[in-house]
Amino acid sequence: MTIELRQIHKHYQQFAALDGIDLKIRDGQLTALLGPSGSGKTTLLRVIAGLEFPDSNPGSALLFDGRDVAASESAKRQIGFVFQHYALFKHMTVADNIAFGLRVKPRRERPSEGQIKSRVDELLSLIQLAGFGNRYPSQLSGGQRQRVALARALAVTPRFLLLDEPFGALDAKVRQGLRTWLRQLHEELQMTTILVTHDQEEALEVADTVVIMNRGRIVQEGTPEEVFHRPVNHFVMDFLGRVNVFRGRMDGDQAQLLGNLEAPKPSHEQIPLFVRPHDLEVDRQPGDSGLPATIQRIGQGGNFARIYVELPDGGQATAELPWSRFHELGLQRGERVYLRARAAQVFSPDALPADYQI
Amino acid sequence: MNQEGTGELAMNRHRSWQDRMTSGIAIAMTMAIVIGLLAIPVASIFFEAFREGWTVFARSLVDPAAISAIQLTLLVVAIAVPLNTIFGVAAAVALTRYEFRGKTILGSIIDLPFAVSPVISGLIFVLLFGSQGWLGPIVGKLGFQIIFAIPGIVLATIFVTVPFVARELIPLMQEQGSEEELAAISLGATGWQTFWRITLPKIRWGLFYGVALCTARALGEFGAVSVVSGHIRGKTTTMPLHVEILYNEYNIPAAFAMASLLAVAGLASLVVKEFLHHRMMRQRQQDAIQLPGS
């Protein structure tokens, strides 16, 4: 199913939670709504679900497969909604939870108890919890509960799935596993899905399309590769991962780092350069145009070494080195090193906040 | 619970003599009050009731006026408690799930019967429905009698016991939140289905607890009922009023026999209450386990 939003606004008194959202979600895609808290991503999801209603504006529309559903209530929209804190019915068994949506159907549409039972069994094996039907939610782990919540949403064969920070309450290891599982499930079901998350890794890894939101607006929309490698502005770049800001110059393709952004800047030829830690090269030799820096601290970044350096004019920067390279250089705290940018992002001045203007 | 337990242990280990004296005094005072003002008087009710033997006890309870008082009390409870249960659930749902104008005011008005003296609660109805009251003449013309009759007793009892169910449910429902209800609605359930299948099972122990409190109060209400009843023996006397009448007639054994019935009902409701409270706490703990991060 396709979902189209046109000029969706939602105000809470003076506060604009959604400030003119235009968005098209293609059939069968997994779209991630990504943004910091308060960016409006959950409000947008709830508007699509019919749990919140947008301000009525001329020109605003919410279309499912081309039909305007803005006025229809949640129950009529045939959605599967999965809540962050699962919202499982605690007094019902897992099987009864999953069967709930089928049992509350009007008598004419309601399947027989036998049909319901086989549907529940089918879903239990889909979520890899066959044999757990008689347990209560309190007897399950967090990851298992979230899978039950998903099965419950799928039981009514919804037209699309909405997931509100589904893995937000789980620990990192479980989250990783569920992410992979969710992507596989999506490949299998091919159901249009919208996932809300504030975890950029989750969005980049799972989604076909990432929609980045800030202050009730969509800032950028694109494939994970597009948003990560070609961020439209500083906000997107900053939100999708760590970033260093330098004062520098572009010599053709070559970025030249000149120092800290805040330090005095004599020439107007200089612009802010945004460099990801893994694009920052660290070397012992100055070479031509290496920016001198002092190692302040060496941290564990998991698969890489994270080097915190101080620039001569007082600025700070972070570089990420593969462990092999790190050991090859044999870097020590307090040492003098030279920085070069392998790649840097430059944004036009109007895409930058005031404190980055030179 | 666990934390409190370890706290007590820690205190016992490091107590100085002042601490020990303070706690000794506190415990002694509590014991004195509980025994002197609660346990002994309650025991004496039963002692007095059976003082003249079983036959006198039994005879005083099969007296027509006594039977009528018991029947009337049960009737009042049977009307007031279900009505207040329905009202209490409705009020709790309204106050915790919806936003509307006057919500805060409604929330405080529910507590009004707790704040005013029961005698005043009774007087309100006399002023409204009595022969000199605002609505009295209309009611009289329609051929009803409210004051000094059973309807008045029922109304006064309802008024006094209004807050019990709602007051028990409101904090419980606030704590539980409404995510499960939203989930039910997103799965296609109607509001009615959501209430019966989700909300009601969620609040059931708290609801039973509130009903138990409400029943205990409805059984024993004296002040408000006394004002509206008119004390017509065998007609408009409830059990507490009947106790008073017998006592004023110096029929001490019969008064205590009736009082002992009320005391048994009170003690029974205490046991039920404790059991329900225990269940409620257990459910709350289970719910807490389900919340992430705890």
C-alpha cells in the first residue's frame, strides 16, 4: 500500500509538533522516521495510525492508496501498530493477545475459533515462539514480548505496519538480533512498514528509505547511502554519526585543515569543513599540509581505536583508526601527530546554523 | 517491600539506647491504643451480646423489628453499592482517560462526602425533599415520600458512599496508563469491547477493594441515615439505627446482639479487604516487572 501525506500540521497550543509534512511512502517499503526526541516522528506515526488527528488545513491530506483517510478513525484504517513498551495485555496469555484483533471483529467477519487457533499457531512460529502460547507476558523476555506485539499486530492482516521505537526498551545485543530478524521478516512479508527510531544505526541498517526529521519538519529523505554520504546539511551529518568541524579550505577535491573553527580567522577564503572521525587520517609525519595536534586520550571504539586530539589553537577533534593501523603507528598519549582529511563535507552557508558562519 | 525489610534490619543492628527507647515508647503507645480502644471494645460487644446466653441472643435477632432492620439494611446495600460501583467506574474512566472542561472540579466534588459531616449529608436531603423543602411539594404531589421513608435512606447512603470506588480506581488507572487501551483500539476493538476486555480486567482487584470498602460503609452508615429515617420502628430503621433504639430502651442484650452482627460484618469486610489489597499489590508488582528498565 502507498501512503501519502500532504501538508500535515499538528499543533499543541503554540507548539508545532508537525510543521507541514509532505511525504510519500511506496508500496512494500520499509521506511524509517529518524530524528531526535521532540522532532515529531512519533506524532507523525500516530497521525498515520489515527491515534492523533492533524490540524485541519486546506490542502492537507492523508491518502492510503490514493483515498483520503484523514477523517476515518483508527479502527477503520486496518493498521498494525506496535508500541515501544509492547502494550501487551498483561491479563491474557500470549495466544489470547495474538487472537485479540480477530476476536473483536464483528460477528459477520469473525473467523471461527478453529481458524483463529490455526492463525495464532502460524504467527507463533513466524515469531519463533511456537509453544509459548499459554504463557503470560510477564513470563517472557523483552525481546520475546516485542515479537508477540508484532504477531498481535499482524494477526488482523493489516494493510501496513507502524512500529514506534520497537526496540527502544531493549538492550544492545537483543536489539541487534531483532533488527536482523525484522529485516528478514520484511523481506518475507513485503508489507509496507514505517519504523520510528532515534537510533541512526538502526535506521541505516534496516530501512529502504530514511526520513530524517527535526522540529516537526522533514530535513532529508533518501536511501541509507544517500543520507549518510550526502547529507543535505550539518544537522543530518551530525545526527547520523560523530563529526568534527574544522576551519579549512578546499583545493579542488582536496580538503585542507587549517585549525579550530572558533579560532581567529584572518582570511575569508576559509570555510567550515565537516569530517567524519573515520575520514580523519592520523600520521607521525607532517607531509604537506598536515594539521598538527596532540593526543589527549585513546579510547575504545569497539572495532577501532578512538583518538581524542587537541589542536594547537585549542580545538578538539576525534579520529577513528582501525586497530591494525593504530598498532602500526604505535601511538601514545601526549604525542604530537598530524591530521589530514580523506574526505570532508562542505555545506552552503544557508544550510548552516549561525555559529558555523565564518 | 524488600528494601523496607533490609532497612529495618540495618536499624536493628545500629541502634543506640535512645533509638531503642524511642521505638519502645512508640510501640507501647500503639499497643495501648489498639488494645484499649479497639480490641477490648470489640471483644466486649460479643461478650455483652452473649452475656444472657444463646437463647436471648437468638430471640432478640428474630424479633420482627430486628428482622425488618436487617432486611432494610441489606436492601439499602443492594441498591447503593451497585449504583456506586457503576458511578465510580464511570467517574474514574472519565477522569483518567478523557480531557474535558470542569475535570478538576469534578475530581474534587467526588470527595465532598468525605469532607462534610454525615449529619449534614442527611440534612441536605431533608432540605431538598422534606415537606418544607424545595422539591418536597412536587414529590408529595406525585405521591412519593422520600424523607422518613426508604428512598431517603437509600439516597443518603449513596451520597455518603459515593467516593469509595472512584477514589480507589483513579490512582490505580493513572498509574496503569492507557497504552493497552490504545493497542486494543488500533486492533479494531470498539470502545465498549476495550472497556470490558481490557480496562475492567486490568482494574478488577482495585474495583473489588473499592466495592468492599463501599459495602462496609453502606452497612454501618449511621449519621446521614439517622437524619432522614424518622426512626419508625420496623419500617425505616436500619441495623445501626435499630441498635440505637434498643440501647435507648435499655434493652442492652438485644442492642449488643444486633451490634455483634454489624461487628461481624465489619470484621469480615476487613478480612476481604486485606485479601484484595494483597492481590492488588501482587498485580501491581507483576505489572511493574513488565515495565522496561525495572
